[in-house]
Amino acid sequence: MLGLEMVVLLGLALVVCGALASRYPIAPAILLVLSGVLIGFIPHLGSTGLPPEVVLLVFLPAILYWESLTTSLREIHNNLRVVVLTSTVLVFVTAGAVAVTAHELGMQWGPAWVLGAALAPTDATAVGVLARNLPRRTVTTLRAESLINDGTALVLYGLAVGVTVGEEQLTGWHVTWLVVLSYGGGILAGGLVGLLSWQVRRRMDDPMLEGIAMLVTPFAAFLAAEAVEASGVLAVVSCGLFISQVAPRITNAATRHLVTPFWSLSTTVLSSALFVLIGISAHSAFRALSSTTLLEALADILVVTAVVIGVRWLWTYTTPYVIRAIDRRPVQRERRVSARQRTVNATAGFRGAISLAAVLAVPHEVESGAPFPDRDLIIVIASGVIVLTLLQALVLPAVVRFARLPADESVAEEIQLAEEVSLDAAIEAIDETASELGVSDRVTDRVRRELDKQRKLLAANGSDGDPFVQHDGEYTSLSLALIARRREAILQLRDERRIDDIVLRQVQARLDIEEIRFSRAGPTTE
């Protein structure tokens, strides 16, 4: 019954926190973490939690894969230098700064580096949830950083744990080899699995089977990388980025209609559940603390949090000026951002599930059989730092206003361009295509009129006074109202037992598709 109770509580927490977040200006992730802390006070649920292996091997591949599929590879390429530096050098700097701080606070060097490595990466789930409404360039850079830096951090983490336990030897060549294996092996494994998935899916015409193949892909990529001791995170990310480029050519509309809502809902549930589990784990970590006092642990949390946040701010306001002094090409000058705008990137250094899973996976004993030094304190500090960095989301709206980010019209402009070019291509090819299919002139003229209408609507670009926009708005409103009447009619037929429930669902599904088409077809107005 314990598992069922947790499922119900998680579901209630997701619904209630989502409803509260829609009414009040507070990020749902903050409410979810708070609800997890409150759940921790329930006696028989306070110690409940997922094994770290489940987070790393089940939650993480699915979430990272969907993030990779839905990010912009073009923006990653345009900001590649920033992404590479923040996902590698910044990770090393942050881990080192936290390790030095923890050592000064009384930890041995081994556990201090374990803590530093665990807290070094930003979290893809937290960034995706809390920063999704930022301009495209900003959010893509943050998401790319959080997708890739996990691989760097986990190499440091594995090395730090291995040295502390007594299983690893710290040498320059060994560290270099681990980094090369992690990145090279992860990218290669992800690319190979992505290539295999592409070849398999392009031969499928069953949406359900293709959806299952897509579901298996990130776990296969993670498994392939782990088999050669490479980075499973980088394997999933590279696989997702590859599939994002080839899938539009091989996936049909029926498959997209099936898998997109499934993945969107599933990853939302998984990421939301992780925030609740962060709250529960933070609560249980404080209750299990035995190596130091609560006040000392709170002080340590505040100091380490200040270091984690401070390093990111220092990085944000030093490295760009160094790069500017080195690279003075005109193309790079055009991409520079002001000091105000960089405050958003500095504030969005959220930590999350990957850091929590890492500290929870710290072994209980070293090779000699002695307890792992300061394990409980590592978990407490990491949990506290995660919660405090997530609280930065409370001030993020104010920071965005202070940054005065320019309005990002590029997405709307590119959507307009894509629709115009695609419609022009269809209009240009209508006579030739109709001739190839043997379509009558009457049908061809009808389709041409529909395409011309859509083209004029695009040209109007949502202008309120345009007669085409007004006509289309009235047409859409009437069509939606009549669909509602049709839905009432078939429900009455079902209630009168003149049609079966199976028939109801089939007809209703067609009406739903038609309603969604009309709902999305209306021109957007600013």
C-alpha cells in the first residue's frame, strides 16, 4: 500500500501545485519541492524515496532525450563556444571551488571533491521547467549547458568516489583517459544507437510500433555507453540531437500525433515527481544527520550555496570580456549581450535531480570497510544547496525585467516564413500534382481557393481590421460551435443506446482532431 499511497500523493501534489502556480506568481517547481518537504513529515512516508539508480537509469534518460529532441541544434551551433566552456571548464571550476570550501569547513579532500562534483552541473529538468519562457537564444544556451555538463560532472564524481573508496588512482593520464572515454565513447554510442533507431523507424508504418521504438531509444543509448564505461548522459543527448534532425523526414503525422502528447505528459510527470522527491530527500537527510549539529550543517549549506552561485556570477562577468579581447571578429561582435542581459544566465544556475542522485549514490563504506567519510553531511549539504538554488526562480522574473531582454520576434518571424514558403510551394505545385493524381478541375479549383485563402490570411498577419481575418474568425467560431453541437448529438445517441461506446469514441476522436485543427488555425494577434 505504501507505493500506492505515494503515487496518489504525488498525483495530488502535481495537480494542486500546478493549479496554485497558475493563479499565483510562483514557479511550480518551488511548490513541488515544498510539498515534498511536507510529505516528509508523514511518519510512514518520510523515509520513502527512489533509489538513485532509478533516477539515473530511468528518469534521466527519458527527460534528457525529450529535452534533446525539442531543443534547437542551430542555436547550439551558433553558441557552441559558450556551451562548451560552461559545460566543461565551468564545471571543473565550480567543483574545485566547492571542494576547497568544503575542505576548509572540515571535510577530507575526497568527500569534498565528491560534493563539488555532485553540485557542479546545472540540472536540465530544472532549467527546462523554470527558464522555458526566456528568449530562444538564452533558454537554448542554458538547456544545452545543462544537457552536456552532466557528463563532465559525473566523470569527476566517479573519480572522486573511486579515489575516496580506494578503487582509483589519481594520475594525469588516468583523468585524461576518463574524460576522453566519457565524451568520445558517449557521443559515439549515442550516434550509433541514433543511426540504428533511424534505420529501424524509417521502415515502420505502424505509429504504435514506431512509438515503442522511440521509447526504447534513449535507454538503449544510455546502456550502450555504460557498457563501455562512457557517459550515458552524453549518449542520450547526442542520440536525441541526431534523431531531432532526421525524424521529421521519416515520421508521419499519425506517429507525431501519438508520441508528442505522450512524451510531453510523461516527461512533465517525471520531472515534477523529481522535484517532490527532492523535497522528501532533503527532509529525510536532515533527520538522518548525525556527524554534526543542525546549525553547523545549515551554516555549511549557506556557505556552499554562496560559493556555487558566486562562481557562476564571477564566470558570467569575467570570461566574456576575456573572449572579447581574444576574438574580435565582426560576427562575434554581433552576438554580444550587455551586462544587464547576462544577469539572467547567472541567476539560472539551478541544481536538481542529477546532483541529488549523485550524492545518494555515494557508497556507505570504503574499501577497508570503514564508513564513507561525512556521507550524511554530503547529502544534507547537497539537498540544501539544491533547494536554495531552486529558490532563485522566485527572483528570476524580477531579474528578467531588470535585464531588459529584447523582444524575441525571431520565432514568430520564422513561423511566418515557413508557412508562407510551404503554402507557395503547394500553390505552385497544385496543377502538376492534380494532373499526376487525375483530380478533376472542380476539385483542383476548390483546393486552390482554400490555399489562396490561407495565403491571404498569412499576408494579413492577424490584422484586426482585415476582412479576411474577420471572416476567418467568424468561420472558425461557427465551426467550433457546430462541432460542440455534433458532440452533444452523438452523446445523446449513446445515452439512448442507439450507438455503442466504441462508436462514440471513434466519432469523438475525429471531432476532436477537427476541433484542434480549427483551434490552432486561427491567426495570432499581438
